[in-house]
Amino acid sequence: MIMKKIILILTTLTSMQVVAQDISEKVSKLKAPSSPASIVIGNQPATISKPKSWQALEASLYSNYVNQSGSFIVPNDYAIEFSPYWSSKNSSSLSIKDFAAPSISQTLLQNLSFSVSSTKNYLIKDSVKTDALGFGVRTMLWQGEKKEINVLLKNLLSIQEKVALQNFIDKLSFDISEQLAKDSVNDPKTTANSKKKFIKVFIEKLQTDKAFYSGEAPNFFSTTPYDKWVETIRKGLVKKLPVGKTDYSDEVSDLLDIYTQIDKDAIGLENMIKDRQGFKLEFATALALNFPTNKTDFSYVPKVSVWLTPSFQPFQNNYWEFLGVLRYTRLNSDFYKNYAIDKNYFDTTLDYGTRVVYKWDKFSFELELVGRHSKTILEKTKDANGVITEKSKTDNDFQYIMNFNYRISDVIILSYNFGSQFKPTFDSSNALISLATLNFGIGGPKKNDVK
Amino acid sequence: MPIYRYSNTVSLKKDEVATLDISFGQAGITAHHIIDLPGPNDKQALDQCTEQLGTVDYLKKERTLIFTKAISINPNATSIDIEYEINGNSVVSHSNLKSDDPSPQIIVTLVFQEI
């Protein structure tokens, strides 16, 4: 009976998935924009093209923005993002330390990216679809904390020590293999006993030169006793080396990768570099360019936005995450008077908010609070004494969203959203959110995909 | 993965000093090099480096071996590219996919001869 109830609840919740997908797009999460150019024109491209070189950028721009007759065109739902630093040849000369823990100026340069997005569905009054382009810039102004950088550099040093250790031991096995090959020319019986002989000479050398080899990787051998490690290698060689060969350097090289766990360490460091913790401050700005008559000789800049996104994840603490956002948008009143659907607009809006995430085992809780201050200057006068008087209309709004997630399995997440969104322009009764969803990690369909 | 092995012959004029340049194709690679020169004068180098190897008179006595162990910590890189040059001329271009081998061991054998 209980099982039947559970199945009934799950089935009901699953049927809400399609609706939930549509609504959750509106309940956009507070975060730094990944493609400001797309956001400023409300474009949601399926993929963002990211050319890795200037030549690839040129090819992408030419193939998407120029038609066969050589004229400029606006492609639909297309977005491109380009990072000049990583596309320059000089980036490969960056030192490994500057790569792993860049300075403030390096952080700014390395994260600088330019984006362009385009759509043919930018709606203006009378629901007319027009061409629009978005241009954006983003970068990271600050990332990481001292404690994290110290751990990062320590892990890098540990990997560099293992790299040197392996290189020396690989050379040792190469030298012994060469000697075995020479011996087998003079005495063919050597080949038959080569495995035994190789292991004997190799292990003896590692034991004799313990001070040298252990000195190459002090961090590794501070937690792994050298003699025990050599014994593990010996057992591995006995098990893995084939008989009847004289060159065992390939097998030894493979075994060393396993016994130093160097690849695992490198992945760990890559993840640290990819997802830096501590305090981060991201900056982004974008402007929209609209062609109301769908002709490129007549255009407006309807909107300019600037984002400043500070975030903080305590280092080596995966329970808490804090994020704030400051988003300033300026609208072009000439454009909105003449072409916009929404006549109840404000010249400027300032969104300010925060998101707090708490994760514990299978459970996570998110709370997002965002305030919005909107203002339009209706009249500005200057009297004879030079005193400026301003007449304006303002509006303040507030949005809060709470989100509870419970991971039932690796691919199924039970989610509940509750809160209130900013007042929609046309239907203010539609601001409340109360939504339970069951998300399957198999890429659920969108509402429009279901025919 | 097996060791990546390369060999090449380098021709130099009499008394010309050979200078080895090792450079990377991407940022985020760290490497250790052992340069096994004729006699007991082996050298070690780290990452991208420039090393003077000596004159051809000295180098032609025996082959020169370069052992390189490299690893990439660049989350955006898909390959590991390493270029070996002698006096500005490429002698070996190594490239492997990170998915095939994230920490390649490379052995370059160079034989020097006088023009």
C-alpha cells in the first residue's frame, strides 16, 4: 500500500516535470552571466561557439555573419565567445606557477572574454520579430584566497617532484634494459633470464640509491615509506613483466604512473584550478543592438547592462556557498517609446541580491533574495540660480526563492521551489511560485519538444 | 601507455655550439628533463628551457638522449604538445591527446654530425 502511494506521488510529480522546466527557465538563478551578450538580448542558444585561435574566430565570424554575396547577415540563435589571451601564442610561454596561481593582472587577462550573440526573434511592438545582436565582455577581477593558493602551490610542487622521480626511474629502467640487450647479444641465455635479472638489478639500484630517489620527492615519501614503496614496485614487476624481453622500460613507466598516482593528483589539481574557492569577483557588461526594420542601416541600442558578482565559498568547506549580485540596466527611452511592447518600463533598474546555498549529504537548500529599484526621470528643470529639479517615477520590488533538493539517487533529484518573483508586467497575480519537481538526469524534454 | 620514442640526426658546422630549446604548445604543462650527454656531464632542466649542449666535436662522440616526463594540469587543454629545437630548428615535435596519456614519458635520441 505504501509502495503504491509512493509510485502515485512520483508519477504525479513526474508529470509536472514538463511544466516545471518551462517555469524554471523564468526562475533564473542568481549567478554570474556565462554569456552576457546572450542575456542582454534574451537569447538562449543551444551551444556557444568558442573558437580557440584568431584564425578559428575569423572563420566562425565569416561563415555565420556573411552570406554568399558577401553581405552582413544576422544569424538566428547563434552565440560566440572568444578569449584573446588563450588564443595568443604567448599564452603557452606562461610559467606553470603563473598558470596555477595567477596574479591579479594575470587573472584579469586570462579570464577576459568577448561575446557576440544574435537572434532573429527580438520582439518589438505588435509582436514583430526583429534582428538583434548582443555584445558582451566579462572577466574575473579577483579569485582565490591565500590559504587556497598555498595548497594549490604545494600540490603543484608535489606533482613536480613525482614527475622528476618518475623521469629518473624511467631513465634507470632504460639504462638497465639497454645493458640487458647488450648482454643478450653476447650471451643468448641472458634473454631467457632477463625478467629475473632486470628486477634484481632494478630493485637493488633503487635500494642502494635510496637517498637520491627519496630526495627527489620528499612530499610523496613523507607519507609513503620508501622501502615499502620499492617492495610494492618489486611485486608489481614480478606480476606484470613478461618473460623473454630485454626492454622493460614501457612496463616500468606504466607501473610508476600507477604507484605514484600522478594522474590522479593532476586531475585533483585541474579541478582546483577550474573551480577556484575563496572570494571571487566577476565583472560583465553587455549591450543590445536592435534593427527594428530588419535593415542594418537603421538600428537602436535598446539596453545596456553591467553585472558585478561577488561570491564566496569557504576553502575546503563544501557545505556553504555565498553569492551576491549587483546588476545595473539602462534602457533607451527613445527605443522603448517607439518600439517596445512593454510601455511600463523604467529608464534604469538596479538589481541587488544574494544567494546562500547549504549542501549536506543528499540534501541541499538554497535561498535567493533579490531587490530591484527602478527609476525614470520624467522631467529635469534648471532654475535661474542653476538649481536642478528632477521629477521622476520610481518603483521597488522584491523577489525571494527557496529551493530544497533531495538526491534520491545519482540520477533522480526531488526538488521543491517556493517563493515570489518580481511582479510580471502584465499579470501581477502570477508572481507566486510553489513547485515540486522530480528531475531525472537524462536530459528531460522541454515543453516545446512535446508534440 | 608506451614511452614515446623519437630519434633524429642533427648536422652542425665545426665549432658550432648546439643549443637545445624545449617549448610547450599549451599553458599548464610541467615537465622534468634529463639530458644525457656524452661522458658524465648529464644535465637536468624543468618545464620550458634553453640549454647549451656543447660543440659538435664533443657531441658527435656519442648519441645524446633527452628524457622528458610531462604532465598537464590545464583543464581546458585536450593535448600535450612539446617542441624540441636545436639552434632554432625543430628536431622533434611531440603531440599526444591527454585522454590517451595525461603524463607522457618521452625519449629523444639525437645523433650529432659535422657538416
